[in-house]
Amino acid sequence: MAVSGPLRSLAAWARPPWRDPLIAVALFTFGAVLYELQDPTALPGVVDQPQQWARLLVLGVCCSGTLLRARRPPLALAIGLAGAGVDFVLGFSAPVLFVLADLMFAAVHYGSRRLARAMVALVPVALVGSLVVTVATTGLLALAFLTAVQVAAVVLIPVWWGMNVRQHRDAAAAERERAEQATRIAELDRRAVIANERARMARDLHDVVAGHLSAIAIQSEAVLSMAGGGDQATVRTVLGSIRENSVRSLTEMRAMIDMLRGDEEGVREVAAPPRLAEVDGLVDSARASGLRVAVRNALGAAVGEGDPGPPAGPPAAVELAAYRIIQEALTNAVRHAPGSRVDLVLERTVDGVLVTVTNTLPDRLPPSGGTGHGLTGMRERARATGGTVTAGVVDGRWRVRAALPVRGDDR
């Protein structure tokens, strides 16, 4: 519901820093009116000026403590108690008791926990003390009970009210803190998801750049070395491989850009994850780059025939990881061991799929210009499927072996 202009202005005045001065003025005005109305002996034009001004002065002192009720509750309560002590000498009056009750409420509501607990402990002390003092001084039990009721009205009600409001305020603050913590946790989760997605995209970009574009560079250099001579059929084969790698790079880059733009239909149509049946393209590209690649496939589907495999083949996530690991291993062989012999073996194990890429070591290690992220990317891809990757020299040859498990429910 919309709040009108005057009500909005009143609500603004009821908030700090104007709230406490307004309360002090209201209490003083109300008390002054009560002092004027409660003197039945006053005749028109005849006022007991010293008595009246003394009470107004005491009331003003008490109301000055109200100015500090929210900022300095202990000091405000001390000023109120001092004024109430003077008013006790003059004879307790209702206006001062009203101000004292408000200061006790403020002490419980705005004060520290220690002050609030002290005010709660003060209530039974005040009740018992008023009963004992009244009985000891007057001997009248009925008067002592009436005094205790009055003390309860002045002490018990504001303290109970202040504690109730304080508990609701603390509960609301705790709820806000829980909501803020939940918001922070959700934000951290969102950032973690974004970071993981960026890492995955970085791996994909690395595979595209390191795989296709590195092959393009190496094959282009081979064509340049054959300029003016060489077998034209070989030149045409290398140029065809360059074109195929370029088209694949553009296709994968376009698919990733479409994904970033949120083109879900384009992603489903263009960015289908590569499978092991497409390894023939990687093998042909590696052969065109000068590698001698031998393939042994024991997965039940012929690599290089475009057959996606039988229904019992590995799941898409495992095939994608195996494909990217083979791509990175062949790229590393082209870059670090040009002209070497490479053996690619695909096997089905009891737990899943085993990929082994082995190549001979060169006599002299050529400058790679790489970033060192290849092995890290292969390990992360294998870890994403619950598998492992090992790489190192075995029997004088460099071997990359990836064990990718297949869960029973994925078979």
C-alpha cells in the first residue's frame, strides 16, 4: 500500500535522529499538562509557582535523559534515576514515573546484554524491596501490596516489554544474517560453477588450438619446404589435411561461440561431442604431419569407418574424454617428436576403456613453444570421468595411458 505524503513525512520524523527529541518533547508536554490538571486547590489566576516550577524543572531533567535513550542508555537511565530521586523528595508524581518507565524500556532495548540482564534482575529486587520497606514503615500489608502493584507497573511492565522487543529484534537480525549467509553461499556456488565452466571452455579451446592449428602450422611448413619440387600428390594430400583441420577448427570455434551466445539449437546441431569413431580424422591429420601412426582398436567398432559403435559402447562423456586425450597426445607427438612412429591402442577393460598412445623419442628435442597445459588438460578430462592419466618414458618410448572407467549404470 502506498504511503501518502504527510504520513511519509511523519514516518521520517519518527526515525533517528529526530525520534528521541520528539519523545522528550512529548513526555515533557504531557507531564506539564498533568501537573496543571492534577492540582485541585489551584484557583484561576492563583498558582503555587515555586512548587510547580520545581516539578517542571525535575521533569525537564528527566526528559533530558530521554535525549540519550538510544545512544547512551546507561547514562540516560542514570539521569532519570537522579531526577526520580529528587521527585521522591517532593512526592512521587506520575509524569516522572512515565519518563522513568520509558528510560527503563530503552535501557533493556538499546543497552548491552549485561545491562539488560541487570534490569531483569532488578525487577524482583524492586518488588520485594517495596513490600519489605512498606511493611516495615507502616505495618499495613494492604498498603504494601498496593505499593508492590505500583512498582510492578513502573518497573515490571517496561522491562518485560523491552525484553520482548529486544528478542524479536535479535531474532530478526539472526534471520537476516542467515539470509545473507545463504546469499553469500549461493554467490560462491555460482562463482564456482562459472569458474568450472570457464576451465572446461579453456580446455576445449586448448584442444582446438593445440590440435588443429598446430597441425596446420606444421603441415604448412612441410608444404613450404616442398615448394618448387616434391611429389604433387603428397603436396595435395598435405593441403587437403590443412583444409580439413581449418574447417574443423572453425566449426568447433563457431559451436563454442554459439554456446556462449546462448544459441541452444545451434549448439545441439553443430556442437555434437566428437566420438571415438571420428578418431580417423585425427590419425589422418597426424599422418599428414609426418607421423607414422599405427592403430589397434579392440572396442568392437572399427575406428575410421564412421561407425558410432554398438549400443553397448562407452558413454558419450567417456568417448569425448578419450577423443580429446588422443588428440592432445598426437599433437604433442607432432610437436615434440616429428616423424616418429606412434602406436594408438584402444582397449576395453573390465572397468572401462583403456587408451594408450606411444611414440618413439627424437634424437634431439625440438623447440616446442607450448604452454605446458597439455598433460594437465588430459588429467583433468580423465578425472572428470573418474579416470586417470599417466605419462612418461617406458622402455625408451614416450607413453600416454588413460584409464577411463565406465559405471555399471552407463553400460
